[in-house]
Amino acid sequence: MGRPTLSAQQQQATPYPHFSAGDPSFERLFYAHDWRRSPLGPLESWPSALRGYTSFILKLPTPAIIFWGADHIQIYNAGYAEIMGPRHPAYLGATYADCWPDTYPTIHPWMERVLRGEVLEVENAPFTLTRHGFSEETYFTFSFSPLLDDAGAIAGILQIVVEKTREVLAARRAATLRALAPEAAKSSEVLAANREDVPFSLFYLWSEAHKRLVLAGRSHIDPPAGVPGQVAQAFAANAAQLIDGGLPHKALALPVRRGPGDRPGESSCSGSVTACTSTRATGLSSRQWHARFPQG
């Protein structure tokens, strides 16, 4: 009797395992770190339990961090170094309070409960972090588990982290797009309900009677005196334009395209929407905004 074989569909559905031996470059940095200057002291003086936990997380492919002792001294792996952003490697071996003052008021009470023996899991927790020189809206799913020292007492916390920012923002924006209606006024109401991604918006539609763009809807902004020049450019060129002046914040002017039922010979553009997209939610710095959306 021959060996059973998988069908092509079964092979495609079978997950392919990823084996990890850690990050050698990060491990070299980790062991070269001057731990003598940290409250933990040199590596050889660490409790054997802590050395074992550290060896474990250094091989993990997912972000992980250990908070050790009453001051929550940070020991993390290569995956967590990416979450640290510019804080790495300066805050390797530093206290959690010194490294993350913006999230400390939320996280510290949870840590205290874990040090009393609880295990904690948090899904899609929102945080505003400054990792790359600007504020970001971020979401994380993570767990906190107590760690024991050589005497069997709780002395630290293990945090396994999965960043969910992309998934959370994508779901929120997809819901907004699904709710957008053909009528500009209703579309403004939809965007007004998602102020996290769209702090303000202006809808302009082409008026055949007046032979110009007219304001047909808005959210969270007073109507400007006239049609911004970049809005007219977006309509004329059927292409996005960056507005960097004359409005409360930088915004994008986007063409509103007609549906598939257009009559032959008609322009594919029926108007323009001006939307301020939050850089805190997109994760784009001012320089990246200008690179992606140059002014017309």
C-alpha cells in the first residue's frame, strides 16, 4: 500500500512552518550591552531563572519583553526592538517608567496585578506612541504572565506582543468606505462619524447650472470662502492633490469619480472631496506626506 498523498488544495491549505533560531545580530548587541550599568548588574550575576527566560525570548520570532524586579527592568528581543523604535537600544536594561511614560499610567496597574499572580490578556488595546519622531495611533494584543525567581517567588513579568494596528485601522476604514453613500451630504455624515481617520472633510460637486464646483457637504469644519485651488486641480486633473495651507491642517483633495453607468463622452469625474487624513492614524510623517502626495 502506497503512502497517502495530499491533494493540491490540501497542500495549499497546509501551513508552512517557519523555524527561527533568533536574530544573531540582535543577540550580539544584547550580550555586548554593558549590563553592569543597569540595576540588574552583569549577566553572570543574574538569577539562573532570569538567564533562562532571557535565552527563551531571544529565540522567539514574535515580540517579547521581560520586566524584572520592582522597577520593571526591560529585557527584550529583536521583535520587540522594532516596537521600541528610536528608544532602542538606549532603553535596553532601563525601567519601564523611564522608557514608556506615555503608556505607564495605563500599563502599571496591570503589572501590579500580574505580580500578585494574575495572568492578563488584552486584545486590540489602543495606545498613542511616539516611536519614530511623531505620534502614532497603535493597537496591540498582548499577554502578561508572572515569572518566578530561583526561590519560586514572583519576580517579573513576561509580555508576548502582537501588533494589530494595520488590522484595526483597515477594518475601521473599510467600514467607513462601505457606509459611504452616493449623496454628498450622507457621505459627509459617514466621514463625520470616523473623526479618528478623517478629522474634517469637504465635498464639492460639479454644478452644470453654475458651471463650477459647489460645496455639497462638510464635516467638522466651517465652509471656506471659496473653492481651494488644489480642489479644482484634483477635479480637472482627476488626480489627488495635497493642500498644505488655508485649512486647519494638511489635507488631500481627491476626485470623485462617476459610477459605471456613465454616458459615453462624459467626464469620469463628477466632483472632489477634500479630506484631512490623520497622520497619527496613517503613521506618515510630514516628510513622508509630501513625498507621497506632492503639491500640484
